Amino acid sequence: MKKISFGTMVIRFFMVLWSLIIIVPFAQLFLTSIKNNEEFYAGLWTLPTRPIQNAIENFSSAWRDANMGVGIFNAVIICGLSLILTLTLSSMVSYAIARRHLRHENKLSNLYLIGLLVPAMVGLTPMFIMARFIGLFNTRTILVLLYTATQIPFSVFLMTAFFRSIPHELEEASYIDGASPWRTFTSIILPLARPAIVTAGIFAFLDFWSEYMYGLMFLTDKNKVTVAMSILQFKTGNGVRMNWGVTSAACVIFIAPILLLYCLFQKKIVGGLTVGSVKG
């Protein structure tokens, strides 16, 4: 039996502790979603007496009261279009920076890095004025454009690092065979860059799905709100006591797609972040 060093034991202890810190709030949220208000105020870890009936009531109320069906539909449309635009534009920009030997490629790359440092909230007022000026206020289109613009810097940063790790001999062989730069990009580079593209897409989707500040500022029509904005229907007001079971059920509905996505693609996320760190 291999002897475990003291340092390894300490690292494992903190990893287990960190896992508990992450798991316990999710367990608490799910437990609250199958309890009524009396059971919630009786104690955070009090077990519900009628979990199935409470779950049916809470989740149906959350779906109905917050109009989450409309919110999910709008979020899927907005996130889907934003994701397509983000990955398409980012992959082309990253290929140009990493593989086309541009004259000022380092300056261009640094320009996108600056985009990672500037908080998106800084430009809310100019974006609001511009949205009203061009007639996109209270439309889903403005959210698609804003989501895409704010996510491109990170996607370019991630994809550029991966594109630079691809051997140049593959491109040279393609050019010898008579392929154009566009054909080389679509037929050789993109298939090889699938891990980075998937990773960038997952991170983009997570940001798009949970974002609500832009929606609050640029949308006024209740039929255009996203699912993140639907959760705000459960905020307290006028001294009315919040129904914590229904609110927790709405939060479970909101985070379920994110958890499912992460469980399905967790290996690809880690692989996409590390595969471009070593030059092949």
C-alpha cells in the first residue's frame, strides 16, 4: 500500500472541505424547494413532512407565477443566437491573430485582452443611449449584440492560445494541395480546435444564461424577459413575507440547465483550458 504524505493529506482535506462548501448550499436549496414556509422557518435542515406534494405545489407555482416558460423560451433564443455569433466571430479573429502573421497581431491581441479588464457595466449609459438611437431598445436583438460583444474578448483569448499550439505543417500541407486560407480554416483548423470552441461556448452560455442586468436596462416588455429576470418576480416588497419554497423551486429550475451542461461537458471544459498551454 502506497504511503500518503502529510502534504497530500492536507491538500485532500482542503479539497473535501471546499467540495462541502460548494455542495451544501445546493443541497439546502433543493431541500427548501420541497418544503412549505412553516417547515422552512422551523429550521433550515428540517425535513419536509410531505415532500412530493410540496414539490408539486412549489414548482408549479414557480413556473406559473414567474411565467418561466416565456423566460426560458426567450433565454434559449437570445443565448443561442449570441452563442453562434460569439463562436463564429471569435474563431475567425483568433485564427487571423494566431495563424495569419498579421503585421500588428500582438497589438491586436493586446487590444482584446484590454476588453477582459474593462467591466461591462462601465458602458451601460452609452449603450442605453445608442440602443434608443438606433431603435433597438426593448428588443431581443440588443441583448444578442451586447452578449456577443462582451463575451468575444475572453473567447478570442482562449481560442488564440489553442490555435497557436496547432502545428504549422498542417497548414503548409493544405496550401501545397491548393486549398485556400478559408478552406484551410474550415476544414483543418476548426475541427482540430473543437475542444477550445466547446470550452468557449460553455463559458459563454453560462454567462448568457445568468445575465440579467442588460435585460433590466434594455427590456420593458414582460413577454421578452429572460429566465434570469423571471426570478426577480419573487423579491420581497411592501413587507410581504417571501414564500421560500416557491422561490427556491424557481432557482432550481433556473440552475438545472447549467448543472446539466457542466456535468455533461466538465472534461471538455478542463481539457479546453489546458490543451493550448503546451505547444505541440
